[in-house]
Amino acid sequence: MVLWLDDRLGTATFARRSLRKAFPDHWSFMLGEIALYCFVLLVLTGTFLAFFYVASPREVVYQGPYEPLRGAEMSAAYESVLRLSFEVRAGLVMRQIHHWASLLFLAAITVHLLRIFFTGAFRRPREINWIVGVTLLLLGLAAGFTGYSLPDDLLSGTGVRIAYSILLSVPLIGTWAAFLAFGGEFPSAELLGRLYAMHIFLIPAAIGGAIAVHLALIWHQKHTQFRAPGRREETVVGSPLWPNYSMKAVGLALIVFGVLSLLGGLFQINPVWTYGPFDPTTVSSPAQPDWYLGWIEGALRLAPNWEIRTFGYRIPEPFFPGVLFPALFFAGVYLWPFIERRLTGDDHEHHLLDRPRDNPMRTGIGVAILTFAIVLTLAGSNDVLGSFLRIPVENVTRGLRVLVLVLPTLLGWVAYRVAGELRGREVSAGRYVVLTRTADGGFAEVHEHPRRDVARSEREPEEAARAERRAGRAERRARRALKRAERFLRRAKREERRAAQERDGTERPWKGRGER
Amino acid sequence: MRNRPEAPVALALICTILAGLGLAVVYWLGGQPQIEGALLAVALGGLGAALILWERRLMPQEQVEEEREIASSAEERAAAQAALERGGEEFGRRRFLARLLGAAAAALGLAALFPIRSLGRAPGLSLFRTAWRPGTIAVDENGVPVGAEQIAVGSVLTVFPQGHPGSADGQALLIRVEDGALRLPPDRLAGAPEGLVAYSKVCTHAGCPVGLYRAQTHQLLCPCHQSTFDVLSGAQPTFGPASRPLPQLPIEIGSDGLVRARGDFTEPVGPGFWEL
């Protein structure tokens, strides 16, 4: 087999190098993988759904087995979703797994992005992959929205209508853009077919292509790693691709599939039959989009009712929270590696990661923006919050309008200070304490001062002044660590003896968990 | 377990086998979403757990270390630059053809843009007009004409222009308030006889149907983004993100008691746009 392939493709050289390639072990590097596996499952389940879905607005009268809607007028699209849910065997499970997978897909991308951000993994030479990744997030949002809208139910139809109004609000080209994108004034007969073509062809193809680039760049540039003894900028350490990493990766994929199957089987999601078919004259209340669009929904709800009228033209209210704000937001996210480079003046290659404390400015800004997005997402459910807290929704909105400005500033500042504080402590105490065994069986401490941190403490004399006070604390910490290490060593010796006995008896060529 | 490290792996694989067979049986018996999901989870999760346990417990845990080298050497860069320039010279030698090539590509690109126009018709006046004309009879969602006495004080009904029941832009809310309670300019008041007033049901913020009426406070509330409109003062926005009032539909009550329009809405309905 190897010979046959190598004769034709010359695969042996590639395989020799690739099978021993180093891949990461740290859990935080698995977040992007989870997103990838969600995408695989989305394609699989989505293909099944596509065999039954009908993208047609044609009016039909429901005659299926779901009693409450029998005799109701609805679109053929909505009817096909009901048929898929109630009549196609395993159809409901597939649909629910698909929906849960889409939610997890975007959640995994978002958390992956936060990990990359807070550890500085986007810095040179990985700016290109940052841009590809943010593009994947945008494509994921588009895939989510178009898919969510396909069932043509009352809830998603309301969402499409809001999207139409947002597009309509764009200055100069808004009306034409909305009419061309939606095939005329809302609601148009063309829309479902277009959403369908985008959802099952254009967007997944783009996502697939972007994933290919994303992975190719990771393959080529190799992964980043956290600072630890023995980790250097010049090399990369990890599990070999074959067999260790492959086993773990396929195993993780299957577990992600398993968890999503459990969610899809046991936890109801998007029960479109309770919302009813879309009707432009009614609306469900409360109406929230899927979680990943909550921040835009919240921005629409919190924004003041400002519009601009000049020279007989109008920029209506939804433009600012619905178009300008997300555009600026994503522009900022796209450009962050370059903004940060400008702020810090640091254009060096980095393969060792920061921890959040290592760059208080970045951490503070990140926490502030994250808080802003979370408050906006809460505001997207202000009516639900209001009825939950038994407060009039107007007061919830007023309160959130204040919070959305105050809370990010406050938490961002706190994060900045806490990160600075933690870093300062480490600068004075030494980044880590390394214990070495001496010849007579005792322990000795080795303090490591990474060059960068020493340079920082020179730049910041006040940190050096605080160092004195912290020295005592650091010493006590080191003593405790020493005691722990001694306990650990005693235990390890015990286990070693036991393992030796076992090996003598059974001769198993495996290594147990504890020895790693 | 200590003596049989492969036992958990085998156990996980057996779970997968059993759950897989179980899935086939459940499907054959007619299917049941909850059991399907749970069995699928066990089958997939078991296999995943087996692979991870196998790797963790039975395979040597080795670490590999690789050199990083990303940027090419200076010679490589120079060679690449030279190769690029050598190809580029071919175009430099035929300036005229190169320019024509550029023009041809541009013309083709331009031609490819035109089909975008086929995607939808021109907006024209469609956003400025609805199906309401002077004398149009107001009907309910089933197309039945609406009589003025149907609407009691404090109640509300969604009406449409006759011939267009369910119309998205023609939908209007017919509301009766206490006679004389409306605070409208005289020309607008003439279109609201006997405390009966009609407003567009399409929110001027993002186009949702303004579905909630609080009769006590005479407020219309849009459930999407909580824009609130005061019915008594011409549906002026009092809270939320909407900045324009809901357009009024001037109506009259005919001698037959039916509600008729005196014309189209006072302003274009629905969310704002550039040309408005």
C-alpha cells in the first residue's frame, strides 16, 4: 500500500515528516477543533434536512398529523419543516442536532477567538490567520441567520423583516440594496429560495474554503505554546500527529457529535410548530434571535431614537445600531493585530503566548468589549428580563442604557489593574520557582527571570519599589510549594516501586496516567 | 482496572456496539426522537471515549520537538523576486497588448455585474404607496368589511384595504377611544370620526407589526424593540428606538356604517429609508 501510493504520488517523504509533526496538548487549543467538528456535523445533518426541505412560499393548507395547525394556511416551506419534524423518521432528531450544532459552532468560534485574543496568539506571524478566523466568524453568523430563517415560521420571519429594515436604512443605496437582495418589497416570493441557495451552497462553500486556508496556515506556521520550562520561541513541542494526536482529535470529534446528539434528542430547540407560520401582520412576543445575534438585537433595542435628516434625505434610526455599529465592531476586530502593534510598538515574532496578565492593556480592552457585548445581549432580551424581574420594560431599558456604558468601563479598568497587579507580583517574585534535586537528595530553588519581564521592571520603577513588600509573601509561597513538591516526590517514589513490582510480574509495555 | 488497562477501552467500544444496534432497533420500530438522540450520544461518545482512553492509557506519551522556520532565506527571496520580474517583463515588452488585456478584463467584469439588476425590481414609488385609496372599504383578515359599531371603546382591530386582506404594508390598526379624547390637528381629526382612529400597524423603526395595545394608557407597543406610540397624540413615539410617528389612515364612516378610507396613509408606512 505504502509502495503503491509512493510510486504514484511520492507520499513517503511527506508522510515521514508529517506523521511526526507536533500538535498541541493544552485544552484551550481544542476550542477551534470543536468548531470544526460542529461544521462537519452541520454538513452531515444539513444534507439530510435538505432532502426534505422545500424552499417555496406557495400557500398550502396543512393536513398533517399535528392537530393544532390542521387546516391552517401556511407556506410549503413551513409545511415541509413540519413534515420533517413529525412524519420523517429520525427527522426531528436531525433537525434539532443541526440547530444545536449551529449554536455550538458559533459559541466555539467565539470562545476560540477570545482565547486567541487574550493570549496574544494573533501577533506576528499569525495576523493573516486572525483575519481568516474573523471571516469565518462572519460567515458563521451569516450561515446561522439564513438557516434560522428557512422554516418560514413567525419568529424567524420577524427576524428577516428586521434584517430587511436594517438593509433599507443604509444611506444612498439602502432601498436598491434591499429590493435587489430581497427580490422586491418585503415580503417577497423570491426570498426563501435565495436564503436557501445561500445557506446550503454559497456560505458553506465559503466556510469550507476558509477552513482549508485556516488549517493550512496552522499546519505551516505550527501552533503557539504557553511559556513553561523547556519551551522556547525557536521550537515547538507537542504530541506527534500519528498516532497520539489523531486518536485524541477523532475522539474529541466523536464526543462533540455525541454531546450534540444528546442535546438534539433530549432538549427541544426551535419548536417552529408552536410559533405558527409566518404572517406579516402578526408577531410573537417575546421575540429573540439565536444567541449569536443577541448583541445586534440588543443594540437595536437600546439605541436612542436618533435619525439624521439633511438636504431632503434621511438616515433612519436602525442604521446606527444595525449597520454602523456592527461594521465598526468587526473592523476593529479585523484590525486588532495591527492596532495593537501600533500601540505597543512590538513587531517581533511571537510563538510563546501571553497570559492575560502579561499584557494588562489588551486584557482590559478585551474585558471591556466582552462586557459590552454581554450587556447588549442581555438587552436583546429586555422584555424577558423585565417580566422576570417584574420591572416595567421601559425601566429595564433605561437601566441597561446606563449599564452598557458604565459596566464595560468599570470591568475593563478592574481587569487592567488586576492584570497589572498580578504581573507586578511576578516581576518581583520571579515568574516561576523551579526546584532541582541536589546530589544529597535535598531541593534547591532556581529563580527564572525571563528577559522581557526584567526589561519591563526597569521601565516601571514603581513596580520595583513594591517588590520589597512582596518578597516576603513570595517566599512563603515558595516554601509551601516546596512542601507540596516533597509530598509529591514521596508519592511518586511509592508508585514507582509499585510499578516496578508490577512490571516484573506482567511486563506490560504501557505507561499509566500518573507517569506522564 | 489497574491490572487490565484495556478494560475501559473495551467497555466503551461495547457501549458503542450496543447503542448502534439499539439505534437500528428503535428506527425499525418506528423511531422516537429522545431515545434516538440518547442512543446516538452513547454510540458516538463511546467511540470517542474509547479512542481517547486508548491513547491516554495504552500508547506511549511522547513529546516531539520541531524547529520553527517560517521566513525564507535572503537568497530564496531574491530568487523569487527575480522569477517574478522575469515573467513580468514579458508584459512590459508588449505594453499595448497588456493594456488591452486589462481593458478586456474590466469590460468582462462590468458585463458580469449587470445581471445583479435582475435580482429585483426598481423600488420606484412602492415604498411610498399602499393599496388604500379614497373610498376603499376596510376589511378584516378574512376579507369581511368592518362596521364602525364593531369597535367598542378601548378595543382594537387589524384592518386591510378591501381586496388585500393580509397585506403587509396596508395593515392598519383601527382603535376606538373616548370621543373627544384625541389631540390631533384639525385636518387629521377629520379623518378620525367618533373617536375612531386608524394607524399603520407597521412599526416605523424596524417594520414589525405593532401588536400590543395598552388601552388604559392609550399606548401602542411594538414587541420587537419596545417602541411605544401614544394613540391620543397622533401615535407620536414616547419611548424606544422609533423616532417617527405611525402614519395615520384617514377614515370616514359611510351611511351603511362601514369604515372607508379617505385616502392613503398620511406618510409612507414602515421603517425609514434614504429617500423618505
